[in-house]
Amino acid sequence: MTLRRAIILAPAFLLALAPAAAAQDRNPQLLERARRLMREVPLMDGHNDLPWQVRTGYALRFDSVDIAKPQPALMTDIPRLRAGVVGGQFWSVYMPSSFARHNAARAGLEQVDVVYRMAERYPETFEIARTADDVVRIHRSGKIASLMGLEGGHMIENSLPVLRSFHRLGVRYMTLTHSLNTDWADAATDSLQHGGLTRFGEEVVHEMNRLGMLVDLSHVSDSTMWDALRVTEAPVVFSHSSPRTFTRHPRNVPDDVLRALGENGGVIMVTYVPSFIHQPNVDWNTARAEVRDRVLQATSDSLAAVDSVRAWTAAHPQPLPDIGVVADLIEHARDVAGVDHVGIGSDLDGIGATPVGLEDVSTFPALIAELLRRGWSDEDAKKVIGANVLRMMREVEAVAARLQRQLRPSVAQIEVLDGWETAPPWREPAAMH
């Protein structure tokens, strides 16, 4: 898109800022009905990046950011978690996929430690959960069941023993890739290198099935989605993705994969990320990037590019979706995959902007109330709230119990299965022997 077209489109951006959600009646009866359902079934959010915010903004220290008190700089704190009636949270164990290969596991372990220290610091609020039954028990006790998802297969450093170690610590899903390919799987936002999963990548999925760890297909390429669905013996999850029908972003899920997900028994947890779910936001990002690129091509002056982007952004406010857009996506996923295969994966504290009406963790009841306003039954709403995820977790646990009776832990190595060219880091030069 040219800069001239972007400027012409600016009025459309401004119109998009007038949220339909603002015109919707926030019916107190519907909100209370939503909260009642969320007290019956734990609200399971598939993805929250608070641990990363604690790492990057507060030096890993909860005494630097006491989330028992309101934290306006964050989207998550305990008062708002309580207001949002959150019952179960998958906390993201995240480290950028560009992180040095042989330090990624260490960084992942540090993020696991953040979650454990949070539960220890606030024991009246959080408790670590490992199974679906744990989630139900913790929810009934009045606490928030805290699970962990490893966001990026690069953090196992091509090692199934490292994968098993993360599982022993309580990690219950692993996103096979993040933004870049791993040595064994293709990512959605990188060039196709493997054509999906390599032989070692297939072994990773097999071992996750045996362990009872959810195979998370958010961030992976379409070919990796299909390979994982072909290989897995258990339901898979998209922890924070949305249907591709409305916004053709590679991070989204095409309808044919959604149909296969329904047959697999998995769940797509619909995300809030504006650039994935709102075409005006995609166009706005494209136009802003073109402003930057034109200045850099003309002057190679990065500071001038920053100033130009800042000025353009001030003149063209970011268009944001509203709560109704997220409800539309949930309904589309329901229509294609089935009502038993939809959940919520917000990505709060991992995104810079949110849909209007879904600004933080306190707003989950408003989203459920919107579904109820559209005529959803209590039983179907409870499936989206968390019953679908709990059912999926129990099925994954049952597959693991069966496989553990049949199979020993895999000792597969990427060097053997894939003929990996890089020598293992522990191999010393021959002259050392």
C-alpha cells in the first residue's frame, strides 16, 4: 500500500475508532449471569505474558511490582484478576526466538521460576496446577489455578530430556515455534525451511503426547499445523490464535485447519491481538511501516524515521477492534470447528493495544456477557469459558497414561534423525583427547 493511499484511508481509520462496543448496553443482568457461569466453570485464559513483563520491566522482582496492588502500567494484577473472575491462567514462559541457542533453556527456566515465585509470594491467590482436576480443585478453593505454557520450542534446545525437565516443573503446553523456525519446525512468520516438521519434530510431538503436554500450534506455519495434526495421538491447542477468514495474517488459522481441529478434539483459544483480528489495524500498521521505510530509503537517518513515524501516528490514531469483533471470531470458530472446540487466549500483557472493552484481565465477564447477549445458552457459554479446555486436558492426560504404559521416554536425537550439521556443543576437538 502506498503512503498516498494510506493517507486517503485515514478517515476510515478514524471511523474504526468509534467502537460498536460503546453503543452496546452493558446489561447488569447479563454481566451477573456471566460471572455466575464463571464461578461454576473456571475461566481458562490460554495466554498471559505477565512473567515477561516482570522480567523486562521489573528485573524479575515482585518487590519491584507488587501485583497485590493495582498496577496501571500492566494489564494484569490481582485486583483485576479477581474482578475478571479468572479461574485458570496459562502463564506464558516466553523468551524471544532470536535468543542465543545455547542459553534459551536457561532463560526459559528463569521464566518458570517467575511463576513459582509469584505463587509463593501470593499463596492466597495462586496455586500451581498440573492437571485438569487440579484446576477444578483450586478454582473451588477460591484461588487461581496457575499453569505454564512454554512459548517457543527453541527453549528445549533440541533436547527431549530438556522437554521432559520442563514438564516435570509443571509446564503443560509447548508452542512448537515462536516467530522464527526452530531446527525441527517451521514458524508462521519465517521462511519455509523444513516444509513443516522434520523427523525430530515429529518425535517431539510423540514425546509431548507421552508426557501429557499439550501441543500448541499458535505461531507455527500451515505445514507444521498439518504435520502436527497428522502425527499427534492427542488433541492439540492453539493457545492464542484466531480464524484467518476475516484477517489474512499467517498467525491466524485457516478454516480447513479449524475443521480438522474439531475432528482432532482440540481447542482454538481466540486471541485479542488487534493486528491479527482487525483489517483496518493491519492496514494502519502497513502504512506506518511505509512511512518509516520511505524516510530510511531517502536519508538513512533512523532518528528522522522515528520522528516521521511519530508525527504520522499522531495524525492517524491507531484503529482498534471492539469487543464485538472478538465475539465474531469466537462465533466463526464455533461455526467451523464446533462449539466444543473454542476458548479464549487473550495474550494480555503481551500486546501493546487491545480491543476496546477488553483492556485488561478484569474484562472477561464483559466478553462472556456479549456472547450471552447474542443468544448463547449457559451451557455453550460455559464451554468457551473453560469446559472445553478442561475436557481437552483430560483427554490429553488419558492419552499420556496409555502411552506411558506402552513406551519408555524417547532418547531420539536430532543429529541422528535429521542429520543435523552443527556439531553438538559438548564435542571437543580431536586434539583434546
